[in-house]
Amino acid sequence: MKYEFTADFAERADGLDALSHYRKEFLIPQHKNEDCIYLCGNSLGLQPKNLKANILKELDEWGKYGVDGHFDAEKPWFDYHKRLLGPTANLMGALKTEVGHMNSLTTNLHLLFASFYRPTKERYKIICEAKAFPSDNYMLESQVNHHGFAYADAVIEVSPREGEHTLRMEDIQKAIDDHSENLALVFFGGVNYYTGQLFDMKSITEWAHDAGAYAGFDLAHAAGNVPMQLHDWDVDFAAWCTYKYLNSGPGGISGYFIHDFHAQNTSIPRFAGWWGYTEKTRFKMEHGFEAIPTAEGWQLSNAPILNMAAHEAALDWFEKAGIQNLRDKAQNLTGYLEFVLDQVSSNHNVNFETITPLNQRERGCQLSVLTGSNGKELFDFLTEEGVVADWRDPNVIRMAPVPLYNSYTDIYRLGMKMEKFFES
Ligand SMILES: *Cc1c(COP(=O)(O)O)cnc(C)c1O
């Protein structure tokens, strides 16, 4: 794509974009009677217009059937959760027997660790990325402490090299090699929340397995952002939230993945509950847990139908648009953002440094930009002008043009607002 920083170019690019019609399926927050320039889908995705009706439908069913809705509702609640498996499997490159939905992300990570982090005196170390999302860090700290290990000894953080912002794959590989004798688990984000770096999950998984360790991923910033092949890559387990790129509402239900290889193995230790129990005999309510031999065998509680109704409606757009098409558009649109930022910085001699990898294969749709000394003033000005982005101290602005609902015109308008700031 040959970019230009003009209204005409943005309009033409939107006209040629085969996915542009999805924007009207979302509620765009308003600012002074205009659409906000919403670049925060990496934090909370926008509301799909079909979502409310899908929730209201289940409220109606509850009103109409009471408890009998479990079997008599048009979409019976007893196995409502299965409606999510097909679309989620397509999205994550998984089998339907490898995915499930329950709780929230951090909770699910703890539950997955109960199965996949069972350290011994010899093998107890976890390799992760430095500056992981804080909740992941607290999760890791409390997990190793729970097993009687000290964070400083048990958790190996791979850091960027001096003067660099992102991780080098060879440094991840080296850390795995260096600790292979004591390694229990390699646990990484799919896309780092701060830098937007997309990790090569396939290689990380291979290296972890070569070292005799499991590979698990937090896919909060990867799900709905980049195509994945969790099954083919032999990833052991993963979990993600659904309120970021997946647009399923604040605190929405979390998804999880357990490779078939493990999911079929009902003897893997886990923290169990009745919704993971074999369906045929579940309601006999007998002692002695018998796991469903799929990822569903990790479910604890009966399904939160209203959250699942939200997620079902939101997933529909990924089924319709296709994650690979979304990825293709995201690369063009994020490339346009990069181009516009370059134009603004050269027009006004300001120093924006993109800390997200410039190589498109190493990033999703987020750009994190180190701003100069007046970065916070710029950010506040943009906020006043109806731009919704994200500020991280000391001076990083994170922006995520989301292919389902952001347009080239959004990016052009953003650039013009930046021009206005630097001209004033
Ligand atoms: C957003 C995010 C979370 C949030 O966890 P919740 O349990 O859903 O509150 C956790 N980890 C990562 C990497 C995230 O990006």
C-alpha cells in the first residue's frame, strides 16, 4: 500500500477496504457529536450492536421458563457453552475439544497452573517476559510462593538488552537453554501488552518442549488480534480475556485452551467442579470426580449465560470477517498509523520513537510510541479532541487501530489533530 497523509487517500483506502462495512455494526462513543477516534480496543473493545439483543433474549427465556430454561430455552443453558466452541476453535487454531470458557483470565491462569505447574525440587523454574502484565506477575509470584519457592530464584524474567525495548528471540532461547535442567514451564504473553511485541509462540513452545518443560501463554492481547495455530504449535495451555480485541464487554468471560494431548488425559490433576464432570451422569450427583475427556473437563461451575450470550454475539463478527482477513487489514492500517506518525514527526521535528517492532510479523495492531518531553500535553490535548488512546508512565502512548471498526479516516483524523497540537 502506497500511503499518503491526505483526506483523499484515507477516503479511497476506506472505499477499497472489504471490511469497512463492519464499523457500522459497532457503537462508537461520541465526542461533540462526532465519532471518537477510538484506539483503545486493546483495553476494552467496542460494543457490537447485536450484543444487547443476545443478552435480552436470555433474560426473556429466564422470565418465560424459569429453571426449565436449562433444557427448554431455544438455546438450552445446559450446554449453551458449547455454542462458543466452534467459533473459538476457528479463531485460536484449536480443536473444539481443546477450548472452553469460564471465569476471568487471572482465575483461569491459576486453575491451569494447578494442572501444568506442579514443580519438583529439580524442576520448578518458570521463564517469562520481563514487564509482563502486573496481574500475570502477581499470579506467578503467588504460584511459586504457594509451592514454597522464592520468586527471585524460581522466576526467570527475560529482559530486553540495554538500550532496546523488545525481546530478541535468541535471548528467550538462550534463557531456556541455560535453565533447562530446572525448568518446569515457559510462560509468555502472545503479544506483550506494553510494547505490542508479538512473540513467536511456535518456536517458544518447541524450545520449552526440548528443555522438558511445558509452554503456556497468556493470550489477552493476541486473541482476536493475530491468527494462531495453538493445536499445530503443540502449545500446552493458554488463556485469554474476551473484553479486549474480542469485544465481549467489561470483565467478559475468559477463554482457555488445553491441548488435546492433555485434555483427553482425565488423570491430570486439576481443581474440579461439577460442570467438568461427565455429562451423562452429572446429575446423579455421586462422589468421585469423573472428568469430561476434553478441555470441558476443567470447567468448574454452571455457565454464566449472560456473559456467554455477550461473547457469542461478539464472536459472530470474527466468524463473518475471518481472522486472517482482519490480520491483513490490521497490518495495512497499523502501517498507515506508523506512516502518519512519521509524517507528523518530520513535519514538526518531534521525536516519536515507536517501541513496537517495526517488522509487521512481530507485532499485532498496537503501536506503542515513546513521546518527547511534552508527551503528556500531547496526550491530554488528543483526549480533549475526542481521541481515546492509552497513556503509560513515564511517556508512552499506546494506540491500537482495530480492523473490525477502525478506519483509515480515523488515522488521518488522528494525524490532523496531532498537527494541530504541534502547530499551536
Ligand atoms: C488485560 C490483561 C489481564 C487482565 O486480567 P483479568 O483477570 O481479566 O482482569 C491479564 N493479563 C494480561 C496479559 C492482560 O493483558
